[in-house]
Amino acid sequence: MSIYEELGVRTIINAKGPSTRLSGGVLDDDVARAMVEASRHCVDIAELQAAAGRVIAEITGSEAGYVTSGAAAGLLLGAAACVTGLDPGKMNRLPDTTGMKDEIVMVRSQRNFYDHAVRGAGVRIMEVGLPDRFAGAGVRDAEGWEIDQAIGERTAAVFYVASASARPPLAEVVKIARARGVPVLVDAAGQLPPADNLRRFVALGADLVAFSGGKAIGGPQASGFLAGRRDLIAAAALQHLDLDFPWELWCPPSDLIDKSLLPGAPHHGIGRPCKVGKEEIVGLVVALRRFAAADPEERRGRWLALARALVAELDGIPGTSVRLLADRPWREIPQVELALEPEARGTALALMQELEAGSPPVFADPARLDEQVVVLGTSCLRESDPPLIAARIRDFLGGRRGSLPVSVRS
Ligand SMILES: *Cc1c(COP(=O)(O)O)cnc(C)c1O
């Protein structure tokens, strides 16, 4: 009996992707094995973090790196690092930022649910720009001069959420922030693949970049990392590591934390609640190395085959059209779009409710329900899933398995 059976928990078919609410993805055997191996011994956690940091630095081209319990934890630690620098007195006072730089500038159109992590450091977000959805003019978002004007004496950082549509371009934001002596913290949690993005934001001059380990990298679900400037990584580490030791006995690896720069050690910091275990650190390192070394075409080929199988299985359901979404360069993970016409035997919402309630539960992507579209992601599917998903959809919408060959429109 599996542990899930014993606990009475259903395993699902994950046709959305590595979402936190769906428990992330499925670990590769190499990663899972490394985590088990890590669990068999104890180590000095700072020494392990320093070693992981060297791997992260090499892979991202940054000065330093640090493993976090997710990208969101990286944002909390990164924001805190930008506020306190290496001052242990300030670290001890967070999230009370009285008398400190307590503002973080952010483009309004980049606001999202995850920026709560930044606010958790005790800062206020100063929004700039007006992404006008009312008039539909659509040509202006935030502009560089608006960011420049929002930076003042209390600005701890500019926070930038990377995406293909983020405006202004990161290079311009970095230039403005640098001229004002303010660091740029980047949320790149959702920007992999392509693997090139592991280096892109650091190369563009971002001071700290947060990545998720549990998404495309294929690391443990509760992992992520920061890559960036050595002093900021040290400030993040100081607010995350367990610091319950006599000062004289404390010998942190000097490439992670240069003890000689500190008047003393801070107390457990604002990041202590998001601790990272040795198993996650090791799992993240192994997954990151695998992800960076993999052939992108091969990786995409597997997802494409799954998407094509889905399209073939779903073809010909009355009142629907099915399409492979693999056309855009940023859509490196192919998806399948099932569009329900008015004559279909049900709505997209009803279909998703049925899929989630059935056995096994099938979770698709609800992002386009308003358009009567159910999106099926491929990155967490197993080879055996497409026929199972299609059978469940046919149970609801009717129609027999078509005889379409596995070559399809894209
Ligand atoms: C997923 C995501 C996060 C959070 O990542 P975790 O690793 O789950 O903490 C933050 N920001 C964005 C834009 C994301 O897509």
C-alpha cells in the first residue's frame, strides 16, 4: 500500500503544471535519491549552503547564491537584505523598519499575489505607472522616468517581476536604479524554461534574482534560490540561518558570510520561519545541475509528444476544437487548448468541476475558463496520462475516440 493510500489521499493527474496547490511536480529519481542520501548524515548547514551557493553562482553567472524554501521565500529574504544590508541591529528590528529605508518601488502592472512576500520584510510598495485597461489605448505602461521619480531617500530597492510582457525592459530599470544607487530585486520564479534565463537577469545587471526550485527546474517542491551580489546574499543568509551559537565558535564559510565585516551576529532573523533542510538544498543542487545541462530540444520533445498525444486523443469531440499551443518562443512548455463551442454538452467550468471531482481527479489549467477554454499543460504528465484524460473528457462531453493520426495542426 502506498503512503498516499494509507493516508486516504487521492493521487491526481496534473494537467496544469507544477503548481504549489497541486503539490508541484514529480521528482526525477536522481533528485529523489540525492535527497535520501542527504538525509542519512548531518552537516554544518552554512557549509552546505556555501557549497550550493557556488553551484548556483557558476550556473547563473552571479557572484553568489543561496538556497531558499521557494522563490517567494527568496523575495522575503531579498527584500530584507536590501533593507538591512549587513547591519545586524537592523536585522534584529525587522519587520519594524522605523528609521530604515522602508520603501520598495514597483511597477503597478507587475503587482501580483506573491509580492506579499516582499511586504513581509516590513516595507511599503510604492507603485508606479498606470496600465490603462479602461481606455484600451494600451501603448503605455510604467515608464523609466516614473521609476526614477519614485526613488528617494527611503527606497530600499526596485522590485521587478520578470516576464515577456514586463515593462519597462529590465535593462532600462537597472540603469535607472544603478544611477540612484538602489539595488534591483527580480522575481524570476516563472521564467524557466528557457534555461538561458538562469543567466539572463544576472547578466542584465539585477542585484538579486529569485527562482523557484519546484517549478520547471524539477527540484523539491519547497525549494528555490537567490542569485546575485555577494553582500546581499550574505545579508539574506544572516536573516535565514539558525544563529544559535557563541560568537567565538561561529566560523561561517567566508565566501558566504565574511565574519570580519560584522560587529556581532544578529538573532534569528525574519527569514528563520522559512528554513531549508539539507534534503532540499541537495535536491535543489542536483535538479539545477540536471536542468542546466539538459538538451532543451530533448526536454521539449518529450512535452511535445505528450501534447500531440493529447490532441490526437481529444480530436473530434462534438462542439469542441482542440489545438496544440507550441507556437510562441516563450511557450517552451507546450500546452493543449480545448475550446468549447456553445453547442458543446457543457461549459468549460462544468467540465473542470467534473474532472476534478472524478477518479482519479484531473486538474487542468483554469486560466482561460472565461473564454470557454480548458488548457492542458504537459510538464507534469506521465506518458500514460493522455488517454486517461481524454477518456474522462469524453465521458462528460460525449464523442468517441477519433482516428486522427498523431500529426496535428500547431
Ligand atoms: C510561482 C511563483 C512564485 C512563488 O514561487 P515558489 O517557489 O512557489 O515560492 C513567485 N512569483 C511568481 C511570479 C511565480 O510564478
